[in-house]
Amino acid sequence: MPCYRYRPEPTTQRQAIRELCGRENEYVPDPKLGEANNVRRKAAWDAKNDEVIDQGLITMCGDFEMSMCHESGCDREGLLLCDWPMGRSKTCDLPLCPGHAREIGDDRHLCPIHHPMWVKQAGVTRINPWPPRNIGAPRK
Ligand SMILES: [Zn+2]
Ligand SMILES: [Zn+2]
């Protein structure tokens, strides 16, 4: 059973519940309480929901595969993959954390090796939609 020691991206309880349960963690007013009490309770609920949870370094063990960010010394999960085309409809796929991936468009990211090549070839730093239509831009 592999173990991974990493530092998860800070998240809020709201985001965590949305990702885990696929629904919003909204406060449901209690009819037994008065209006003012419900307003107070909702405010406390929302404050708790939006609190940033930074778990620091954690260890996860289990039957799953996890990619770590490829940047040396980085202990975050490689949530994003480099989208640089490598031919035969394959992409570079180097895993990077949101802090180390270079965003070039909506849900399009490049690794620190391919980003400078992209900027040089495409002459822009961000493009939408993909693939770019500039002459000399990387082709899939
Ligand atoms: Zn990283
Ligand atoms: Zn790459």
C-alpha cells in the first residue's frame, strides 16, 4: 500500500463539501427559531464555511496512485498536467501543482520547460480557445 506525504492545497469547508458531496453546504433556517436567531446562526455557519483549512503536511496511504508536483522541493499534489502537444495526440502530462503550472488558457497549463517555448513560438502568454491559430504555434 503506497503512502504519499504531501501538502494539500488550502481549501474552505464549503469547497471541500462541494467536491465530496457534489452539493452546497447551505444553512437551512430552523422554523422553531426566530428570524434574528436564524440570521445570527446563518452568519456563524457561513463564517465557518468560508474559513480556509490549511492542513499542512499530511500522509495518505491507500490503494490509489497520486502524482506529486514535478517542481523539485514542492510537496503539493500535481493536480494539473502540462498540455504541451507531443505528437500522436499525446501531451507532455508533467504533473504540477496550481502554484507551479503556468496557465495559458481556460484549463490549459504548461510546465516550466514548455512554457518558455510556448511564449516564444506563439508570441502570446495566454490563448483561448485551444488550439491556437497563430502561425508557428505548436501543433497537435
Ligand atoms: Zn508545485
Ligand atoms: Zn510540459
